[in-house]
Amino acid sequence: MTELSTLVASYQWYAGNGEQRMLYWASNAIIGQFLLAALALLSGINAPYGRYNQEAEKSGQSKFVRLLASCDVHPKLAWVLQECPTLLFAAGCWARGRRECKAST
């Protein structure tokens, strides 16, 4: 029985070192964010954008959607802001990489 309990304990998140615990909680946070996004996307909220962001259509929406729809962002700025995290993350990964990994030979 002790062998079984040792085997089960090895699969528990708190039995690992600090890095394993951090990975466990980071994974749970990401999964939780995906669940919140799925709830928001599947809740039936009609989010007006672009040419559909007309004042007449906003009047029938909830207060929260009207507040979000009142924040107009220029399309080019919105595109740059959308793409920035990817570029920054890639640059950060490259900057933190080891010299031998970045060598072209």
C-alpha cells in the first residue's frame, strides 16, 4: 500500500519542486482565462465593431456593451496593438537565448 501512495503522491502538484508548482498554477490560470473567454463569447453578446458600430444599434444594447462600443480605436492602431505581444515575446525569447543557439553556423 505504501508503494501505491508513493506513486499517487508523485503525480500531485504539491509533491513537485517550485518550478513544477509554478507550471501547474500557470496552466490553471491559462485554462481559467480560456474558460472565461469562452463564456463571454458564447453568452450571446452582440459586440458591435467597424461599420456595425452605429449609434442606432447601440441604443438597444446593455450598458456594458454600450460602454465598450464607445471606445473607438483607429483600425491601424488596433492592428499594431494586437500584434505587439507576439513581436515582443519573440524578441524577448531571442534576447534570452544562449549564444550557441543563436549562432548561424
